[in-house]
Amino acid sequence: MPRPKWTAESHPKGGRPKGSRNKLAVEAETMIDEAWKKLGGSEFLVKCARDPKNIPAVLSLFGRRVRQKVELSGGLTWTQIVDQVNRAQEAKRADVARAMEGTPT
């Protein structure tokens, strides 16, 4: 007796089911959350964010942690805010470098 042909519905599907999480990613996320709690959680983040040197890194963390795109007041996303902060810091560094060379802006 000939073997029946597979249809799209009856064809066996291999691999991880759609929407399931990668075990390594889940484990890494759990470790990061545990470390975060040991550092002091939100209090630690506030302490870091108060230092102007850390603002881009803190905003980058927010952007990575928030899984969906969130529009903030003004219609900006976290990524756009981080980019704006980075550009402003680069411009400030360039101004300082020019000032140290004695070149007018």
C-alpha cells in the first residue's frame, strides 16, 4: 500500500514551538534579574542615573528592558532619546576638544 502524501496541515513540524522561549535566554534573564536585586534594584539605577556620565547607559538599559516600543511624550521612543543624548554628549566632547586646542567654535 502506498504511503500517503503529506499535506501542509498534516506535515510533522520540528523544532521549538512558535512563541516558546529559548532556555539560554530565559536563564540569562533570570541571572540578570537576581544580580539586579542584589545591587539594590531601582535605588541602584537612580544612583547611577544621577551621574551624567551614566545617563546614556541607563537609558539604553531602559530601552532593552522594555520589550515593546513605548512612545513617550513628544512621540519619542527610548532608542531615539538615547541617540539624542549620545549625539549631545559627542557634540560637547568635540566642543571641549576644540576649546583645549584653542580653536573657536
